[in-house]
Amino acid sequence: MKIYILQTGEVKVAPSLAYSNNNKFNPQTYGLFLKDIDRISVPVLSFLIQTGKKNILVDTGIKKELESDAPLSFNKQLSAVKAPLTFASTHFHLKKDSSLISRLEALNLSPRDIDCVLLTHLDFENVSGVADLLPDTKILVSRDEAKAAMKNPLRYSRNWWKNANISIFDWNGKEGPFEKSLDLLKDGSIKLIKLYGHSAGMFGVKITSDNNKFTLLYADAGYGEQAWKELTPPAVSVDKEASMHALEWVRMESMDKNCAYSLASHEVTSLKVLRF
């Protein structure tokens, strides 16, 4: 089993948005309209899981149309993002030749080689790259996340996944902090695990090899190792208590003797490929 780590963009956010103990909404904590000089830059990661003859993508990064040498201008970001809260709190940048399509080409793959896409949640930097995939590519989103995205135009825009072939799934297992999971291939090798808090239906992906070693991709339950070590979840949350509960579970799993790797969607890492 092999997992490729693909950097498919970067975001600039307030430090307090990435690592927060704040339990109340505060515009300063969220970094609303904060200047770039006061922000930190973190990567946007997609992951390509190769198991057997299957190529399974986890998240798609920022769409290729937005590739540029410099971060998006105010007007271009406003036009692309549209959702006010997302636009104001996060600044996006996709460098030239770093889109999902470019990353796949470097691995001698194309969109037609992708069997399935798992969207951990529907934030702009995780989902807008679906525009670069083939129209019939199978894309999975949890029902909880899909419902929430339809009701919150401040955070989400339906244009981000317009015309995508999205399939909604329900949880049918009991693994994880909320006892809600899905055995994707029905063999225990790839499990989608609900990590409610940052968003209503976000999930992590637990990939287990034949030797019982596993890799945990925990999406935005935290912004990296610092988050689960210090128990500082992202400030953006629909349920602060749930965010902390999810991150506590991530910490426990990350410290498990069988955990080979534990990575967030915004993890700063030099790793390119995981073999376990």
C-alpha cells in the first residue's frame, strides 16, 4: 500500500485560527480581514491512496484555473470564493504547476485513472479542484456535510462543486470518537471516520495495511502535529466541544504503537510518499 502526499495549494490564515483554545466567536481570532503580514502560511494537501489496482484521492485542492505566481488579488479571490466568511478569513494561493492535475501528471496519471474521490469536507481549498476532474468521476461526501453545506452560504458556495458527480453516503459502522464510520472497500483497509466539529460532516481516513500498521489522515480536526499535542483545534467550528473530542481521539490514534503516520490536511511535512 502506498500514499502520495500532494501539495495542491496553500492558505494564509491567522495563527489563532489554526490553533485555538477560544470557545467563542471573535472576528480577531478568525482573522477576518487580517493583513497578510500577520498571517501564517500552511499547505493544502491532497492524498493519493494506491491499493491493489485502485487510485483513491482524498480531497482535490484548489482548482487549476486559479494557478498564479502570486497570491490571488482581492477581486479575484472574491470572485472565486464568493462565500463571505471563507473569503474574509482565509487567503488562497495555488502556485504554477501545482494543481491536482499537475501533481497527477508527475506520477504519470490522469483524471481518468482515478477510481474515487473522498471529500473530507466541503471547504473551498478541499473541494474546488473537482472542477478539473472528469464529469463522471465518483465523488463521496457524507450526508451530514452535504446537508450543512446547503444551509450555510456564509461558509460554502455550491459553485465550488458545480456539475460534480457527488454521491452522498451514510455512516454504517461504529469506529471513531462519535461511533460513526464507513468501511469503504468492505475489507477494513480504508475506513472513513466522522470527525465532527470543524464542520458538520467532516471525516478522516484511516488506512490499514496487512501488517496492521495504519496511517491516519485527519483532515482539519487539527492543523498538524502541534494541534493534537497541545489540543488546540481550529477556531472555525460548528461545535467546540465536538472539535475537542475529535482532536483527543486523533491524539490517541496518533500515539498508538501501530500508527505509522498521522497527517492533517494542512500538515507541514517534507514527506512525499508513505509506504507501510
